[in-house]
Amino acid sequence: MPMPPYSEEEFTRARKEMIREQLIARGIEDPQVLLAISKVPRHRFVPLRYRAKAYQDRALPIEKGQTISQPYIVAFMTQALGLRGGETVLEVGTGSGYQAAVLAQIAGQVYSIERYPELAEQARTLLQELGYTNIEIRVGDGSQGWPEQAPYDGIIVTAAAPEVPAPLVEQLKVGGRLVIPVGSRQEQVLYRLRKTEDGVQTERMIGCVFVPLIGTCGWQEEGDPE
Ligand code: SAM
């Protein structure tokens, strides 16, 4: 990108280029996902000091030592949910609110849960400002899901879990999908689970690196006794 300050046109151009070079070139092909990403101003979700990097092929730091995921991973996980429109989706790990906005372009209703009140509040304010009316954000331990709004057509976990939290599988509809990174604190594999009448089908997708899911069905806070 040229030098700051950037115009909205420059950000829009950078976003188009990102879609072409980072998503389509790597096999993201669901037209609804590509359209959703084209509509969400990612630069608004990153801290001001990183705005020039908003459309780069990388995760970026946000407050509270957390991250906004790499655009490709957001696209990949959204595509893996297989949304067609109108679904009820749960996101665990609101962070900046960017993934929630992408989901809300396709789904009917998005519920998103975040453990840091400050991040939840910032995301809520921004999403409201951008005109989203189908996203509800709550503060809490998302490793327990959000049982009051269950069951869900899709659940997406954007933090790394040591294993698949049982409450999330319980809160999925039959036919629903759960996309979640599972592994160590350092690196994980992205899994897709499909709930069927007879149980759960599990599919390994790609390697990934996420910040940890901290909670009763996740990791303990760093420094806590294991
Ligand atoms: N989806 C986010 C976005 O679009 O910006 C990125 C999420 S960031 C990689 C992971 C988020 O999960 C962090 O904001 C972190 O605070 C949150 N988190 C970690 N453990 C959690 C838990 N048990 N419940 C809810 N949120 C959690």
C-alpha cells in the first residue's frame, strides 16, 4: 500500500487484492464466503497502529495480548462451516469481532462469546457502528458454549483447545458442524466435526496456530497450577 493516511478506496483495493491473491489463489471458492469477506472492512477491526497491515497475509495483535486471525484462516474456517444462509451460529472467541462480522454476512444470527469484557465491548461498539443487527456478544467462558441459545447449525472456535469441549458438541444440531483448532498450546490441527443421528464424524483439515482457549473445557490460565 502507498503511504498513510489511506483512503477508503485504497483499503477497498487492498481487500480485493487480498481476496484474489490470498484466498482464491489458495482454493477458497465458496462465493458466499468471498462475497462476505469483500463486504467487511477488516481495517476497522485492527488497532490503528496496524491499519496499514490490515490486508496482509498474517494475524495481527489486538488488545489483551490476543490476535485477529489471518484472513485466509477466517475464510477457510467460514467455508468449512458450509453456511448457506439463515443459520444460527455460535462463535467462541469474539476478539476484534471480525470473524463474527464475516459470519453475520451469511448466517441469520450470530452469537459470539469472549472472555475479556474489554474486547467484547469494543467489538460490540464497532459492529453496531457498522450496522450489524444480527450479532449478539456476551462475556463468558465459551468453552462451555452458550446453552441458552442452543442448538446451533454451526459452531466456530477461534482459540486453540486441548480437546473438543463436550458442551459444544451437545449444543450442535444434528447435521450441524463444529470447526475447532485442537492440539498443544503451540500448534494445532483444525478439525471439522459433523453431528449425525449416530454420533460425530471427525475430519482433520489443516495445521494452524491459535492463541489458547482459556476455560473449564480449555487450557488453564498461564501460571495457574496444571
Ligand atoms: N475471532 C477473533 C477475531 O475475528 O478477531 C479472533 C479471536 S482470537 C484468535 C481468540 C479469542 O478467544 C481471544 O479474544 C481470547 O480472549 C478468546 N478466548 C480465549 N478463551 C476463551 C474462552 N474460554 N471463552 C471465550 N473467549 C475466549
